[in-house]
Amino acid sequence: MNTRHLNFIALGSAIGTGLFYGSFGAIQAAGPSVLLVYLLGGAVVYFMLRALGEMAVRHPVTGSFAEYTRAHLGGVAGYLTGWMFAFEMVIVALADLTAISVYMSFWFPDVSRWVWIVTALLIVGAANLASAKAFGELEFWFTIIKVGAVFAMIVAGAAVLTFGLSDAATGPANLVNDGGFFPNGVEGMVASFILVLFAFGGTEIIGVAGTEAAEPKKAIPQAVNAVPVRILIFYVLSILVILMINPWRTITGEESPFVQIFSVLGVNWAASLLNIVVITAALSAINADIFGAGRVLTGLAKQKFAPSIMAKTVRGVPVMTTIILLIVMVVGVVANARIPESVFELIASLATFATIFVWLMILLAHLASRRHMTPEEAAALTYKTPLFPYGQYFAVAFILFTFGIMLWLPEFRPAFWVGIAFSVIVVALYYLTGRHNLPGVNDHTPGATPEELEQRAS
């Protein structure tokens, strides 16, 4: 992939269904103060990505953060991080596949939903099996559509605010008129943390995709450095426009906040337009999920942390891993159709736990990587994390606080305990299968092959 691909992957990774539809939940929980949460969440994402970028520029390897956690925190940490990320990607992809089938029914109610699921898998499967460049090109065009939709909404909202095109009161006053900036108190703002961080899930794909770039040491810094501006534009600015046009209590989730903007302008086909955008966002997410999970699992397999068949690549593409993931997707969708909806919602909410868990491990691995460096090595870094180590401590504390919120909120408590149980099972398998005895498993050298680690151990 070239720099253009990676820049758009970085851009598109932060724009998904969590923004187009899921933002209403965060708005209802926090009211206008949700803007502060997006800023705080954006800061966490930035420090996490800068940490990942620093490690990826220094050691661009296939397994990305799973390999960095293995190298700097030990074998069990790398094993757990890799499988937790793969679990997250599969869960999110299953939810998006189901969503695509529902969205397509908006236009074709008489067509069986499995037709759209198979079509979606064929599209993203072909792109991922072809080459990294094919994946990057597809993601590039998906991102063009998503970014265009957000820009159109911002421009339309600016027109409403500037020319008074709405019959209702609009403007900055809507941020404080109904209960103030913190209508549900600090507790309401804190309750929105989970939804906001989940919306940022997937941004870590930059570290995985960056290792496939033609010039990782140039492409990764460019992609990561642009993240703060993109978060400000595509999240903070878009939510700000929405809140100034529609009082926060009117954003109920019955329709997307983005549709409400166009409805004010009398655009009757707004729902159809957004349907196209959300389908594109879901396809983009599945495309990135398969790519990210495939590369991370292949990296694990090369360290003998996953079945050896997953280590096989063709022209650099992890063909067998991708095929296995596609099969898992099909089985998962069939299972989803047969289990109670409430059970699937519980499983899907685990994606939040998995997302912030992976971020936490990236941050801890980065802190450990600095401890393993000599002063000369640290000084020689060409791409450094700013405000080190205070930015990392802030991000770690924020994530730990978010785990506490999951325990506090009843709707997320089951997902938290299931996530803990999953972690315990994965760690148990690590020891029961004897992977802790692999030669050099705790060798602090990212990117080392099993053969190299075995040679060093002997």
C-alpha cells in the first residue's frame, strides 16, 4: 500500500456506524457535554496511536501490537492481546453483516437477508484475498463516500445555522437552554464514555495496515499525526452542528442525527441517502476487520501462538487465515439467526470491552518498550510519542476508569464479566497447550521469527 491508502484507512477507521447511528446514545446520556467526552476520548486515541506508531516505525512487523505486547510484556500478554483483538474484529464484523442485511431490506424487503450477507462477504473477501493494495483501494473508496457524507452534513448544518432555514430555534443557545451544558450531571457525561470509546474502536488498524505500507517509516507518522484534526472535524464538529440545530432531547434514535439535519432542509430522500452511507460504513468496517484480524492472527501463528496453517501466506497475503475468518463469519451469521436477540446483543457489547482492552495493552507495551531501551536507543528514535510518559499515564488511567464504568452501569456489567471470563480462558489455554514453554517466547525482540527465538534460547 502507498501513503494515500494508509491516510484514508486512518481517516475511515474513525468513521463508522458508531458515528452515523450510535452517536444518539451518547448524546442522550450526556447531553451537550458529550462534546467534552469526544475530546477526551480523542486524546486517549491519539496517545494510543502515537505509542503504536512509535513501535511500528521502529519495528514494522506483521503481528503489530500483538507482537509488541509479546516482546515487551511477555508471551501470555501477546497471546491474549492477539486473540482478544481477533475476537473483537469477528464480533464487530458479525454485527455489521447483520446490519447490512437489515439496511438492504429498506429497499428490498422481499429479498432474503442472507443474499446481502453473502454478497458483502464476497466483496470484502475478494479484496482481502487479492492483495494488501486491493484492500487499501477498496477502503479508499469506502472512505471517500463516508467522508463526503459527513462533509455534506456539516455544510448543510452550517447553511441551516447561517440562513435560519429551520422554524425551530437554532444556534449555540441549544447547548445550554435545556438543562444546561451538563443536563444529566457529571454522572451522565461519565455514562457516555463507553459509547464514545466504542465509536473510536478500530482506529488501531493503522498499526496493522502501516506494516503493509511501501514506506512504513514515512506513511505511519503521516497517518497518525493527522488523527487529532480528523477527530475534531468528523466527531466534535459534526456533533456540535447537530446539537446546535436539534436540541439534545429531540435526538432520540428513531432516526439518525444525520438524517435529522437533512430533514430540516426538506430533503425527503435523506433516509435513503444515509442508508447508502451506513451500508458503505458497515462494508468498510468488515473489510478492515478481516484485514486486521488476518494480519494479527498470522503474526501469532508465526510465533506458534495460533495454528500453523494461519502462518502461510501467498504474495504476502494470509490466504488461509482470511478464508478461515470468512468461514467463521458465515457460521456466526447463521448462529445469530438462531439465537435470541438479547443474547446476541450481549455478545456484541463485548466489542467495547475488547476494544479498550487492546488499547490498554498497546499503551502498557509502549511504556515497557521504553524501559527496555538504553538512553542512546531512546534518543535515536525518529518518531517519538509527545508528552511521554504523562500522556500515556493519562490514557491508561482513562481506560481503567472506563472499565470501572462498565462495572457501574448495569447494561455493560454482563459484558465486562464475560470479557473477564474470556481472558481467563485464553490465558488458561496458553498454559494448558504448553505455549509458555516455547523457546524464546519472552524474548524482548519484536519481529523475531520462531526459528530466531529458538536459536537465541539455545
